[in-house]
Amino acid sequence: MTKAANKVVLITGASSGIGLATARVFASAGAKVMLTARREDNLIKACEEIRAKGGQADYFVADIANESNVKSLVEHIIKLHNKIDVLVNNAGYGHFLPLSQTSSEDMEKIMATNFFGTFYATQAVLPIMQKQLSGLIIMVSSVAAKRVFRTSGGAYNTSKYAMQGYAEALRLELLASPIKVSIVCPVVTTTEFFDLAESQTGKKATLTGPVQTAEQVAEAILSLMDNPKAEIVMLKSAKLLLAVNALFPGLVDQFLHRFMNK
């Protein structure tokens, strides 16, 4: 049994992918998981599956990009459990067009979910954790928040850079407090995340480079309960590339343009 046992864990974007995988592993570890997303049918199925295996799961339908929805979500959890021990900021989606083809509306939409959704959820939960004198906030960021890898999808990178900056600022701000902030940076993950690419670009996304499963990311997220870290960058190859990029960004530009953007 990990330190997740009996903890109340709120997971955003929990209807599929990394969020759903995270709900499963936390529930298996004995946590009381609260799943939130917009798709109620998926949330119902997820909760039924978790409960059938002996886990504790509830859901609340909310659009994380809507601050009023987020406040209602947090109020519901407090009424139900009277505390929130862990927040997993996972909700987000991709955008696969070049910046030159990205409309202001599209940029506002992706920022609303990927950045402001994280901001709304964290700001709503923070006073509760401060009152409890305990809490863990986990940001599911991305290596795309540390380096642009493709000539398309710049709006997604922009939103994730904003999320990463917010997470790092908050982590430093809370460093001396009992509330901890951890950042997880996955690489390309095999989820429905890329299904949107075909509708936007007219062609199916090709997963280039190192690929990992949602379950691998979920296990890394769960590990933070027993071994808190400021940040986890998934895969050694990604760490190496980011280290090289810090010293030779122009060289990495040339490499990525040649090998990742065919």
C-alpha cells in the first residue's frame, strides 16, 4: 500500500488517456478518486470499472476551461469528502496546424483548456490545501513545454510553455510550505490525443520518436506519492535532447527540422 491510500485525488481530463490511466492506478493504490471531464458517458464507465475492481470512484461533469464549473466541482468534492489531498492537472488537447494557420479563436480555445483550466483548478484547490496544511499538486506538462519539436502544433507548445511556467513559479512560491508541486513531462503518448490531428490536417498523425503508454505515465504520477520530486521528464533520450538543446539550440533546430518534420 502506498501513501495514496485513503487520499482524496481529483483528476482532470479523466475520461480517457493519461487521466483515466491515472485514476485506475490511484484507485488500485487505495485512493478515493474524483474523475472530471466533459464526457459523462466515459466518466460513468470509468467509475463502474474502478468500483467493480474494489476501488472508490466518483465523477463530476465539468468543463475545466469554465471557472464557474471548476468552482462547483471543488465545492462538490468538499461536500463529499471534506478535503482534497491531491490534484492532478491533466486536462488538455492538441492542436496540429502551423502557427501561420492558427486562428485567434483556436489559440484562445487551447489556452483556455491547457493553461487556464490548470490555473482555475489549482487556484480553487489551493486555499483548501493551505487550510489542511497538506497537499500535492501534480502538473501533467510535456516535453513540448521545454522544446518545440515540430513545425506544426505551435499553439499546443505555447499553451504548455505557459502551463510549465505557472507550475514552476508556483512550485518555487510554495517551496517552504507543506504543499508540494510536482511536474511530469511525458513524451509522445499512445492515446486518443492524436485523433484530432486528422480532422485538423486531413491526414493521420504519425507518432515519430520515442513513444510511451498512458499507463507508464500514470505509474510515474503515482510514484510521486511515495517519492516526491520537483519534476519528472519521461525517458532518458528526452532528457539528453533537452540538455543538448540548452547548449546548442540552433543545432537542435536543424536536427529536428530534418528528422522530425518530414
